[in-house]
Amino acid sequence: MRTTVSVIKADVGSVAGHHRPHAKMLEYARKKLTEAEESGLIKSFYVYHVGDDIGLVMTHDKGENNSEIHGLAWETFKEITEKVSKPLKLYGAGQDLLSDAFSGNVRGMGPGVAELEFEERKSDPIIVFAADKTEPGAWNLPLYRMFADPFNTAGLVIDPTLHDGFIFEIMDLVEGKTVKLKAPEESYDILGLLGTPGRYAVSRIYRAKDMEPAAAASTDRLSLIAGRYVGKDDPVLIVRCQSGFPAVGEVLAPFAVPHLVAGWMRGSHNGPLMPVSFRKASVVSFFDGPPRVIAMGWQIADGRLVGVDGVEPADLFDDPAWDYSRDLAMKIAVYMRTMGEIMPARLEPAEMEYTTLPKILDKLKERFQAVQK
Ligand code: 13P
Ligand code: 13P
Ligand code: MG
Ligand code: MG
């Protein structure tokens, strides 16, 4: 039986700046998706937030890029904006809805999308990661570690079902092209691209021996769509785990050492990606951050999400083991802030193109004088 997991997310407004959504927004999303579940359009759903982004996790049998599913998400975000965010004058009401004309697919319209259609296995554990205050390239390093680094994923070495490696589909976000490269044979080429996360981001991963889909990430970059700064993309990622894929523990392990990602304050700074519990700490406050990631774990059974209690997912970073990583993330965050607006704390000029900095530089243009030879 084929099941599709669709994760569609957007920032459509928040309380106290870019901190977190209003409870009524989440309530509204749950009401809309309950109706869709009752009508049979979707089989199950879960509504979460990470920082100021709201995510809709939906399971159904309609396949990827389905216009009814995308339409449901678009309508939900639109209605939340009109009925909750705007009347309450929430910050950035409707921020990520960059177009008015929905034509069947939300890709390229602002919301982030990750979808994975697959034949259900005997037991199918999945993890949905969601990040705030960063961009899709933030998954490059952890995805490489999960699917290509034998020092992270023991299964690549000791499990014959993983031994043939994985195929990385990498997107050039500027040119809108993708390339498929195979690990381990082409790992140096893969790393050559993944080292530029602002431009190249992993869009999908397949198991090499049978092209079984293993992971899918959102690749939408708001500034490239809008041509101006409208907040960071705040990506999502779906990963299938166990039995022929990396184990849950191998999928989580790369987040132990917080890596630097682009985003944070005004989408213009490098900061550590901090793994947090979505129940306890899914809000951003230090310099609008630091950038953070939550991990929600489910089993998929008969097209439905099975969590620890109904659809309530396992809160995978809610383990004292990750206190060490959070501590380290804060040390790195405070250290990075000692550098103020000097690179690499601030992003490089190409990444600042869509921010307000060019206006300042423009103003100074006339005051530059030629150097006398
Ligand atoms: P179990 O033997 O507990 O199923 O664990 C196997 C495994 O995959 C651990 O990562
Ligand atoms: P978001 O992309 O999460 O809305 O954050 C924007 C921002 O400017 C934070 O300082
Ligand atoms: Mg915001
Ligand atoms: Mg956000």
C-alpha cells in the first residue's frame, strides 16, 4: 500500500516579533485539518510549530504534488492569516504567502514543502525535522553524515542492506536544476557541492540498490522567490529510518555537535543549529535564536501517523543527552555574537544581497573617493 507523507509549512505571523505563533493559529489549523480528515481527503495529521513557523504533517494516498493537498495547506495558511494573524496584528501576518494566485501547487509560492511517497514496509519509522531561523542548506551536513559518513552511521559499515550506499539529489537553488550523485563513490563531488549550502541543498535521497526513497527536504528559498528579504526559509526534512535505512539513533546523531548555519537575526548571521524539544523549548529568544531544530518521530501504519499517544509524536530531542549539545550551542552562539557584524558572524555579501544592507552601502557610494596614485 502506497502512502504519502506531506509536510507543508509557513510563517504566517507570530507573537512578540519572530518568537512563536499564537495558540489560536494552531487551533485554526487543527480545525481545518480535522475537517479534511473527516472528509477523507487526508488520513491523519499533526500540527506543530518551531519558533514562528507552523507545520502541517499530513498522511494520505494522493501522491506527491497533489493539488487538493497543496490547496488544503494553502487555504489553511491563507485563512489563518485573514482570520487570526491580521485581526490580532501579529508580527509578519501572512509573511510567507508570496503570491495570491494559487494554481494547484504551493511550491514557489512561499510555503516550504517536503513530501515522500512510499510503499509501506512491515514497520515504517519516520522522523520529521523542522528548523527555524535558517535555510534548506542547513540539512547538508547532517544528511551527509546520516547517509554517507561511516563514522556516523554504523549501518553503512556493518549492515549489508545499507552497504550499496545512497544517491543524493542535490538542487542548485539559483539555477533551479538538480543533479544525482552516489555515495560513497562520488562523495568528494557531493561534498564539493554541499559545502555551499546557500546555493546547493539536498532535495532527496534514495537507497542506491533499489532507488527506494529515503529522505525529502524542502528547498524553497524565500528571498530568491520574492527578490527581497522576507524572513528565512526555515526548512523541513522527512527521513525514513531502520531496516535498510539509517537507524533512528544514526539519524539523530549528527545534531550532537551544533554546526553553523545561515539565518538567525534578520536572516543575516551564522549561528549554531540547536536541537530542542518541541514540547519544552520550541521558541526563539536569544538574538532571535539561536537557530533551532526539532525532531518528531512516528510509525506509519495503514497510511496513518502513529505517535506515542494517538498522533502525538515522539519528542526525540527531549532527552538529557541533548543538554550537552544545547549547552555547546549556547557557548558557540555567545562566542559568535562577540564578532558583531564582522564576517563570518555576519553572512557574506552575496547572501546579504536581499537584506537591507545594500541600501546602506548605496548611500555611501558617492562618498568614496579615488585613491591618488
Ligand atoms: P533493537 O535490537 O533494539 O531493535 O535495535 C536495533 C537497532 O537498530 C539499534 O539502532
Ligand atoms: P523568520 O524567518 O523566522 O520569520 O525570522 C526572520 C527574522 O528576521 C528574525 O530575526
Ligand atoms: Mg517570522
Ligand atoms: Mg521562522
